[in-house]
Amino acid sequence: MILPVRTPLPPARTVAVVDASQRREGATMAVDFALLGPVRARVDGRLVPLPPGRLPTVLAALLLARGRVSTERLMGALWDEPPASAVPNLRTYVAQLRRLLGPHADRLTRSGDGYTLRVEAGELDLHVWEQSLADARRAAGDGNPAEAADLLAAGLARWTGAAAEGVPRRGATGRGLHLLDEARWGAVERHARACIDAGRPGQAVEGLRALVAEQPARETAWQHLVLALARDGDRAAALVACSEARQALVSELGVEPGPVLRDLQARLLRGPRREAPAGAAAPVVRTLPPDPEIVGRDELIEAVTGAEPGTVVALHGPAGAGKSALAVRAAWALAPAHPDGQLHLDMCGSSPGLTPMTTGDALASLLQALGVAAAGSAAEQLTALGTAVRGRRVVVVLDNVVDAAQVRRLLTGLTGATVLITSRSMLSTLDVRRQVAVGELSPAAAVSLLAHLSGRPRVAAAPDDARTLAGLCDHLPLALRIVGARLAGRPDWPLAAMVTRLADERHRLDELAADDLAVRAGLSLTCRALRHRAGGAEALHLFDAWGAVGAPVMSLGLARAVTGADAHEARAALDRLAEVRLIEPVAEDRYRIHDLVRIYAMERAAGHPSDALHRARCYYLGTARRARDLLRSNLHRQPDDFAEKTPTVELADDQDALRWFESERVNLRDLIHRCAREATTEGDRFAARLVVELYPFLPMRGYYTDWHDLAEAALAGARRLGSPPDETAVLIQLAGALSRAGQHPEAIGTLRAAPAVTEAPMTALVLDHLAVALTHGGRLAEAKECFGRCVELHRAGGQRSSLGITLNNLADLHRQLGEYSDALRHLTESLALRRELGDRLGAGITTLTIGQVYAEDGRAGEAVAWLTDALDLARSTGNTESEWRALTVRARLSREAGRLHEARADLADALRLSEAAGDEQGAAEVRQSLLDSQ
């Protein structure tokens, strides 16, 4: 067992680690659990006596899971081979735990096929430990190693033994406990690193000695121990530790120490560095820029510095991601293991106004830095470079590389050196040991960097504005540094002022410039470099077309539509844009573009007018219409000029239609909102027509918020058009969304405000939706009258598809009135119509309604059969809403029949579906049913 790290904290510092017992001043915690050592539970301040045996294992599994634990997982933690009586035995253990929890027994509940133990924030020592780790990671990322060391010491002090000490390590629970122990050991090493960086190496020694005693084969722990002893001035003890490490590694693993330990031992044996006599040895060369402060890149730095010495590591990423700073920070971290030289060479591949270096230029610069004459041919200079670095521990940063060709030959002269390369493109053709992708920061790290640059009190006073600012900067270090510098220079500006400046897309890139830093300049350079590559002109043509559309995601279909290219040509252009990191792949034939790059593309597109936007609108509306008709035909379209000459995307069936809608939802949403902002005649017409085609996709997949927001965005444009049919069609969508949200009076008012239309089918459509809203609003007599008029109009006009819909809705009204015979009569006709017309989506809805009627009429056997059929149809058509509703009704029947296990299983599925759909009312209904089934 590792002894807990009891590092004394300096009296001048305080560490914000809140113990559960301190959560309420002067109060005793109701419940307090411990997992970092022997499993413990306290109830109202009293230690609960956990009898030895299987009960601590059950409690450990529940605490470790932090949510529902399946019966299978619990049995796996308790037995290697569960006995026949495993399930009843498990129930007994759970009942015993409930009794021990006393007045808090309701925290331990049955949940689906398993159990859940509710633990609030701060009640489990594991939560506090993890918070201390997160705070320490933030402090280290902010360049505060002393604070990180204190936080880690406080967190480690919470451990009183191995995780769940004494609990058998079986199954998934056992693996989880092993991972907890591993996290503790890793924290001991991070604590040591922080102590060393803070100039307090002696404070790390006790914990490291305990760690190597427990884990003698852990080479990284030995490395930290040797370094801590050496930095603390105890060279003799450090050399002894080197010897002990070798003995342990040979004994435990049969291997010799790795290069890091061997290098540390060699440096200790050499003793303190003395001035070498003239000509005796090559001088140490250091041309690195100052060591930069890096936030939120710990894992990437570890990925770079963790490579074997003498290898090549390539960092690639978009403009502004901070690749250069990251490489320089890594080189400084590698400096102790490369004491003979640390070199930096800017290859000028992404430096505005500078010509990229040739191999000859780079050779001459490196030889000059190493003090070697740059004479002879290129081959002779490469030989001279190889001779200069051979046998020396040197790290070289080749920064801002254009492509693999720029450095391929250079690397032959750097054999044996550790080389870090940065570039925008991934240099996949180089013989590189490790490729490291550098992207945007995490949202939390981006806010932390902003706080570091502009002042922590400022960010702490306006955290929401700070998060918004970080998002407007795409979480890219360059943009954040520019914003931070501008804020630092204007202490009178609140963060909200900068948010306002950046919120306007038309001027965002103007705002993201300070001194010699500018986001636009970096993107411009990338585009200029791309133009000179093979296929670059075609890629930039697509980039400008993308800017004209402004969509956040580009699919192969959209790329073909806006350029007129075939699939092969469009893929090649997308690949070129991805290679230079202007875009990034998110799925096969789908790419996303960061906001700042998208804004730059829009700027370029404004200077290159094209018909790309109209082509995109034709593509989206044409494909949406074909997809809509595969789900349910739209019989009320008006003529317009949004038409593709040849369909770009082929849709075979309703499943293809759903997949296309899902994949393009983010773009469809963006296009409608963009049209609302631009307020042009073509844009208004496009938005009004597109919203109508998004029905029934949006409600059947539960995207109620989108349905409401997009209908509301398109409504103003429909009114600007002065077109009653367009306005009415959009109002119908808005009313449907309001009704789904439970806002029935608003839905009724919306439909009654619709302008008069002369077309009978449109009039019937308004009446049908009005009747539905009246039904949901409890105004059943008015609803019945509306449905009656609607049915008459459908029959007179021969609108068989619409008649099937209205008959189903009318039947649902009869169901609510308890008029089951009338309901089934209408449903029988509706189902026949829908099957005859091949309307699988509608047939599924009517089948569900029949099941609901039989269920309420007390005919459970018939109801279950219809509901099972409805589930099959809902799943095959992708109708998530019908699926969770059918599950809820079937669960009620199972519960009434005493089949509680089946009921809970159906309700668990229904809850997952309704929550994913964003249906708050439905989810609340399912939760209540779950409570009733306990």
C-alpha cells in the first residue's frame, strides 16, 4: 500500500478543496461516502457499520458507477461465477444497504435492470479528489506549479489506502478500482513534477519513495525520484536511486532502464558542468525563442515530449492553433535531456511577407548556429550537419514548414537529433515517428487563457461573457491572444464590449488584429500558398463558393451543387482544403469549417460574385422536397424557380430521406436563419418554402425547438413577400410547434390569425391543425365541429391522403371523449387509406392510435398486439415520437398486469427517447410512470 502523501502546505497559501463535512458551515453532512481507502459511509455524522463480506463490494460498485449499475455488473463484482441464487441474494444486499442508510434509504432505488445510488456533489471523497486534480491541471496549465503542487498534495492526502481497500477486484468494478489506483499513482508523479518546477523538489521525495516501494517496476516514478533528489542537491542519493531503479526493473521486468534514466545517471556521474578548455568540446547552442506560457495543452506536450530521443515529431494544425508555441514549449521541456543544443529555425512557410526557406538556406542557418562553416555543395553541407550533431544530444525545432519537400533532405543531416516540425498540412509522406494534431483549445482552456491574458478578476466577474468571447474566437490561441492583448490595453472595457465588437460577423476579422498579429493575415497566406499547389485553383473556387453560401458544414453533394463539378473533382477540391486545414473532416464526404475561416471565405466570396448561393438553395430545396415526399407527400406546393437541373443526391426510400435530413439539419437551420437576417425576396421565399418541407421530419424526430425557431424565423419573410399561401403555410408549422410545446392557446390564436386563402385544400389544412390544437387545449366541442368541416372538404376535393390524416386526428378526439366505437370506425378508414397510398409513416401513427383506443377501452390483449405493430412501424420509419409514445402505453398495460420488469424496461427506453427528443412534457410523463412502477 502506498503511504498517503502528507506534503505540508506553505502557511501563506490556501487550497480550495472543500471537504464534504464543510459544505454547510456549522452543519453535519446528511450522508458522506468514502472510496479512497476502505469503503465507508456516514449517515447524519454517524459511521455506518458495514459488515465484512459482499456489502462493501455492492456499495463500492454503486459509488464507482456514479449512476445506474446494471444487475449484471453488480453480480460480476460479487462473484466470479454467479450462483443460481445470485439475483435474490443481490436484492438482499441492496435491502441491507437501504436499512443502513436509514432516513436516506430513498437514495438507493431500482433503475431499469439495475440500481442507482444518488450521491450529491461533495458527498463522496472521490468527487473532491477529482476536483483537486482538475484544479491542479488548470493551475499547471496557467503556469502556477506551486499552486498545482499544493492542490495535488491536498488531494492525495484524502487517500487512506488503495481504492476500496479490501474489496475483491472482479469484473468492471475491479477494473474501475485499478484505474483509480493508477490515477493516484499518476498524481504522485504530477505532484513531483510540480514541486520540481516550483523549486521545492524535496517535498516530492516522500511520496515518490512510497510509490516506488509499492510499484517498483514503474520507471517514470524512478525518473521523478532521481530528478527530485538531484534538484534537491542530494547527488549521492540520486545515484543510489538510479542503481535501485535498475535492480528493480531487471528483477521485475527483465529490462534495463530506458534512455531517460540512463541520461540522468550519466549527467549525475559527470558531476556539475564546468567550463571546458578552449577547443576541448563543442559549445552548447541554444537559439530557442523565450519559453512561452501555454494553457490547456498538457496532453499534447506529453505526446511530443514522450517520444524517444533522436526521433522526428510533426505537429500539424490550422492557422492560429498555436503549433509554434507548443513546439517551443516542448523543446524547452526537452532541454534537460538534450543539453548539447536546442535550436529553432523558422522555415517561413506561414510568415506573411517572407519567402519560404529553401533546403540550402536552412542548411546554412543550422550550420552557422552550430559554428560550422557552410561551404561546399549541398551534399557536403548535409554531411557537415550530420557530423556536427552526431553523438550530441540536440533538439531542433523546424517551424512553419510548407510541405514535406521543404525538409525531406534536411532531415537526413539531422539523423540522431530530436526534431520537432510544425506545419499546417499533415506531412504524411515524411518518415515521422509521431504525428500530433493541434486544434482549438477546449472551451475551459480557452477561457483560462483569456483570463491569463486579460486578468482573472475581469473574467471571474463576467464568466458568461468570457465563454462567449472564447467561442467567438473559435477557441483558437491566436485569436484569444489578440483579444487578450486588446483587453489588457483597455482596462476600462468590460468583456461585454468586446463581445459586441466580435458578434458582428462583418467586422470580426477587423477586430481580431493587434500589432503584428492578425487572423486574416494567416488565412490569406494559407490561400495564397494553396493557389500554387496542384489542384489549388479548383479548391479555392470551392472555398469561395462555400463563402457565398456561408454554411457551417460542406457535404460532397453541396460541393458538387455549388461548383458544377463531378464527384471525383469535388472530392479532390475538398481534400486540398482539408490538407491546408482550412476545413476539417467530420465524417465521410462531410467537412466543417470554423467560424473565423467561414467569415474569411465570406469576405472572399463578396469580391467574387457568383451564382453559388442560388445553386445551393436549388440543391437544398429540391432535395428537401424529394425527401419530404418519401416521408409524406406535400400536396400544396407553389411554383418557383428553385430547381436543380439534375438531382445531385439520389434518395431511394424514406430511410435515405431521413438520413439526408439528419446530415444536413445544421445547414438547413443556418440557411433559414441567414435568410431571415438578409431579408431579400429570394431568401424570404426560400426560407418560407423550406420550413414547410421540414415537416414531418422535425416533429417525428423530436426536434421541437428547431421546428418552432425555424417557423418563427421564416414567418417575417413570408409576410414581407405579401403571399397569403406562404404566410398560412408557415403559420401552420408554427402552430404545430406551439401545440407540441403545450402552448395550446397560442397555437389556436396563431391559426385563427392566418390570412384567408381561396384554395380549399389549404383551408382544410388550417382547419385540421386548428382542430388538433383545440383538442389538445380541451375545447373538444369546437374541435369536433372543425374536424367535421375538414372531412367534408377533403371528401369533396378528393384529398385522400389528407383525409387519412384528419380521420386519425378525429379518432383521437373520440378517444378522449370515451367514444371508442366511433374512434375505431374512423381509424379503420384512415388505416385503409394510408396503406392503400403506401404512407408507412401515417400507417404507423394510426396503428399507434388504435392501440391507445383498445388500451383505454380495457381490451389489453388487442392493445398490446397493435402497439407492438406500431413500434415496428415507428422504428422502421424512424418516427421517434411514435416509438416512445407506444412504449409508454404498453408499459402501462404491463404494469396493470403485474409485469413490472417489462413495464420498467419499456419506460426506460421511452424516457431515453423522449429526453433525446427534447420533449419536456413527454419526459415528465414518462418519469411519473416510472415512479408509479417502482
